Amino acid sequence: MQAIPHRYPFLLIDRVEKIEAGESAVGIKNVTVNEPFFPGHFPGRPVMPGVLIIEAMAQTAATLVVLTLGPAFEGKLVYFMTIEGAKFRRPVVPGDQLRIHVQKERARANVWRFKGVAKVDGVAVAEATFSAMIMG
């Protein structure tokens, strides 16, 4: 919460488990039945929306960017520029723990590009390549 400005109900990572500054990070999201989106997605069969899995990847990547660039960037906004090749392999449901792996592909000035893979029990459930811009 120190690194990125997102807050409930839109803070979609519980912690960042591993950071390799300037290179990669692993975020954790414990998916609970209390999530505010589950009553409507879908009643009787809760499934985490794919776009929110991608957002969790972006929040993990934003944390990596901010922690790489240092305290002067804490709380800065990081905006999506592109999302490419998004694939959803299986539903994410209450009780799952998402392990969100992001790998920097490149960084130029304030634009960063990442490859993200979300896994449950070591199995990929979603992936995407995305770029984002950090705003001062």
C-alpha cells in the first residue's frame, strides 16, 4: 500500500512476495468469497473477472516500478497503455491463491513493458503482455 495508491475495493494484491529490482516481481492475491465483484459475477457460481486478474498483474508491475525507481515515486499513478495477448486458461474462484509473476521486457523513460502470468497451484490461469506509463 506504500508503493501504489490503490485501495479497497480496488487494491487487488495482498502482498508482493519477491522483487528483483528493475527485473521481476511476484505478487500474491488471496481470492476470498467476500470480494465485492462475486455477488454479480456470477450469482451461485463466483468467478474472478479476467480483467481484474490483468489489473492485479498491473498492480504487481506498478509496485515493481515504484520500488525500482525509489521513494520519490511512491504513490505515483501508473497507467495502462497497451494490453496484448491476454489469455484466460481457467476460472479463478474463491479459495484460490493467485501468484502473479511479472517480468520486465523493457523500460524506456517512464514507459515500461511487462509479461505477466497469473498462476494457481503452479498452473497458469491467465497471461498477458502489457505496457504502462508512470505519471509524475
